[in-house]
Amino acid sequence: MMRWQEDIVWQSGKFRVDEQGRVWRGSKRAEKPTPQGYLQVRVMINGRRYCTGAHRLVWHALKGPIPKGLTINHDNGRKGDNTPSNLELATHSEQMIHDHRKLHPGKQKGSQNNQAKLSEQDIEAIRKAVEAGEHRDAVAQRFGISFQAVSKIVRGDRWQDALGPTNRIDGRTHCAHPPRVMTEEKRRIIQEGAASGLSWTDIAALSGVSKTTVARVLRRHRLGGPRPKSGGRMLDGREWNDYPSQPSNQKGA
């Protein structure tokens, strides 16, 4: 049967633990600090060095062996405070939950994170805009974030506690994009933007559609430049020449 090192260290008979959780070797304190903030106890037995956390040794000496699969958690978060009342048995996951909920409540959550670019109101607006049919490229440009960030916000992968509709249902992520409707108003904005010499990127942002949609609308209304000289057919049987090239003034697209 495997013996934990605190068991070996304690059975050496070289240490004693007082009621305040301090470890002594003779008349001197036996703990040594580690870079992680814990206190450690070391001993040489038959030419072999053994070491253990002082908190584990304190628990073993005052309350008995530590069950397999459990660790010793410091309730107040101070790793050097091995007072018996500050120690408790916990799994690794329980330690993480304790750290998040009790020691650092709200850490890196929502707008409380110092590096957050958005607020809860922004998240709600983003989700509602995408649900209403606005393209994610346009939403990303409007809020100064990436397309991928918009997608994660809409799916609920980020800002899960913020308001606004998401595609997360029963803990599962549904990535289906909400249907986008091409309205006459959007077509008018696209046509007027092209006639004014705006780039496809600017037109897409104004109309709330993608650049691909802008290109399709312009080709359909034949607002492009000269047709390509190369021949060939599309998969649907139409000639390449049926598709005008992008206007020469679309340098910024």
C-alpha cells in the first residue's frame, strides 16, 4: 500500500505539531517557505530526503490520515496559515470553486474585468442586432471587435451571464446563423453607396450585410465595371461573362 510522505515524515518521530498548527523539530520551527507561498517540512531518513506540505502534516498529526483523492484547502486563502480551524478537506475541483466564489468573487467577470472592451449593455445590443438579421461583420465593425468575438458572444461562449438572445440551449451551442432578409432599403443603400464610390467594406457596414452580399446585389443590377475577358461556365451552366468584375474604384474592398 502506498504511504503518503506526510505519513513517513510524521512516523520518523522527529517532529511535533502544536495546537496552533506549527511544526517543531526540537526547539526550532521546522517549516520552510516555498516559492508558491506554502510551508514545507523536510527530513532525511536512511540517506533519503522526504518532504511534505506543512499543512498536510498538521492535518495528519491532529486529525488523522488524508483520504486518497482529497487535498487540504486553506479556508482564508493564506497558504502559510496552518491553523487547524483554517484547514479543510477538499477535492481539486472544490478548491477551484472555493477560490472563485469565496476568495475572488467576480474575478475577470463581465465589465468588472479591467481589460473588458464591452459592457453588459453592449453584449445585449450585439445579440439583438444579430438576431434581427444584421451581419456579424457589420456588428463587429460597429463595436470595434472581431467577427470571431461576435460569434462567441452570440453563441454564449462569452458573457454567459449577460442579457440578450443566444444560440445556447440546454447547455449546448447551436451555431446556426439567424436568417437574414434582403430588403429594398438595403438594396437602395448598396446601390447608392456603389454609385457614390464607397468601398464594398463601407457599403457592407452601412447596409448591415456582408461584402459577398454587396457583390451579389451589384452584379445583379449590373453596377460593376467591364466584364471578365476569360470564358468558361459556372456550375449552374451560366457563362463567366454573365458576372461583371468588381468596379475599379473599389480599391478599399
